Amino acid sequence: MLNGKEFSVADLIERHRALDTLLRDRRNSFLSDWNGTHPFVDDFLGPSLSRLTPDALAGEYIYPDERPAITDAIRQFHRTVESLELQASNVLAGAGSSSLLASFALWLAKRKTQHIYYIPPLYHSLHYFLALLNITARPISSTQVFDRTFELKLPKESTVLMFCDPIWFAGKHVPPEVIKAISSWQQRTGSLILVDGSFQYLSWSGKRDEITSTLDPDLTFRLVCPTKALAIHAYRFSYLLHPAVFHDDLTFLYESLVGSIGIGNLLFGLRALEVLSSPRGNRPLADFLSDTFKALVQRGFVRTDIEPDCGYYAFAIPLVPLDNHVVMGQDYFELDGYPTHVRVNLMVARRLQLT
């Protein structure tokens, strides 16, 4: 009991949600604010950090949903590379892919989802989150899209489907014909789709758009990670494109789980989107990775039938002794039939002068 009334968790949550909405109107002064600044910021940060921290942001929690600059930069990027016209309500930016995957799993649980379907593989963290929430993940294929025996066996009912594009550990895009078949099925069934596109926008061919952008935007969630597109992992920045109707629920859930993001991640996100939207984009990195893979093959270090076309991994058979190198084989990736293949990080191979 509080003040003679029965305490209600639901009322407490709704009160905080209403407060968030009220505070988006910057004309309102907020005496109970959680933000604030003081005269000792530069002293406490020291010379190196104070140079990187705008004074106006030093004392603030940073919620990307309240930062039009980052949302506008995401919208501009997709307008540039895919001619997509997104609204702010289609974008949820955050600190890294894992937190957004966890939020999506929680959102499914909130909707009382009992099972989902997926095309193997899923990232292990997503499997972990789904299992914790007692959501059963049902594979719809016994092989992966790059295998000659792959068959797409989509369910007949309206449901939730998840898949990764590209298949990150092999550096391989999902074939266009598979995406087109999924798109037709989505239109027939009205199913929701989550595309874990954490490794998108690093194509070796020079192609800048992603075919999953053609899926129905009113039924599709797409995870994008500029951190991985630039292969700069010290910063954490990803975002989830989603149907506008779910924006408020997803945003409140994500910010309740993760809170704000760091200033470094916000500034990196703005810079990453500036780079990716530019005419050159991340072409130098894509060429570097493609050239590295070709050198590994030409110099007899690896061979593979799974020809990579994007990202910074290849799934290949080592042809030289690996000595003390730790490797990840097929057991890490829901895979069978590739017992001698291992995931090769092309940047690590280059650093070790294996090329």
C-alpha cells in the first residue's frame, strides 16, 4: 500500500512512459531532471577526454531517439543507397547489435510469442535470449543458404521469421532468389520478419544497397551495424529499422533495458553514417578485405567452395599448419558437412602476415 492505495506496477510504468512523451517537448522546464552540469566537468574529465566531449552534452544522458541528428543521418544514408524514405518513427538507434537483439526478443515475449521460425544460422546471443524467454526457435531448413542442398520450407501460417543476411561467418549474402521467395511469402501470410543485417553494407562488389530493403517495411525489422560496416569495434553503434506502429513500445523497452548511450558512440555513429553515405563509402575497406582473401587463396593458405562476397570473414579449409591458433569450426554455426572448415578473420590473417 502507498498513501492508502494499492501499489500498481502497471500504473508506475505508464506514468514514466507519459513523462517521456511530455519531456520530448523541450519547452517544458524539468526541475526533477536526471541531466545536469557543473563547473568541474573539464577538471574531472582531464585534457584527453574533455577535448572529445562537447560541453553541451557532458552532463546529459544521451538517448538517440531524442537526437534528431542521428535519426536524420540514418534516414539520409538509406535514402542515398536504397532510395528509401524512412520516418523518424522507423528508426531505433542504440549501442551495439546485441542490445537491440535482446530488446527484440523481449518485445516478442511481451507479445506472448511462444515460437518463431528461422533460417540457420542465428547469432548465438539471439538463441540465448530466445531460450531465456522460453520462445522456441524452429529451423525451417537443415542446411544453410550457401549449401547445394538448401531448401526453403516456409511455414503456411502467419508467424515470425528470423534470418541473417549476410551469413556473417562465411561472408556470404543470402541469394536474391531466396529473398524474393521470402518476400512473396511475407505478402501472402502477413508474417513479421527480423533480418539480422549486422554485417550488411560491406559488399566486395561495390553494390551499395541490400536486397532485404525490398521486404515489406510495414512487416520487417532490419538490424544494421555501422560499427561492423567500418570494422571499428571500439565504438558501439547499431540501429533497428522497424514498422512505425511499434516504435513507442520498442523504444521504451530498449531504453528501459539499456539506458542511454555514451557520447563516443553517438559521435562515432554520426561520423560512420557520414562515411557510409559519401560517394566513396567504405570501398577502401571492402577492397582491402577482398584482396586479402584472394592473397590467402593464391598463396596456398586456404581453399573453400564458399566464395565470400562481403564482410571480413571467410569460412575455409586451412592448407598450412595452424600451430597454436584457436579456431571456430562448424559446431559454432549450426552447420554440418564442413568438418575441416574454420572461420578466418581476414584482418587477423593480414596482421599475422599469413597473406
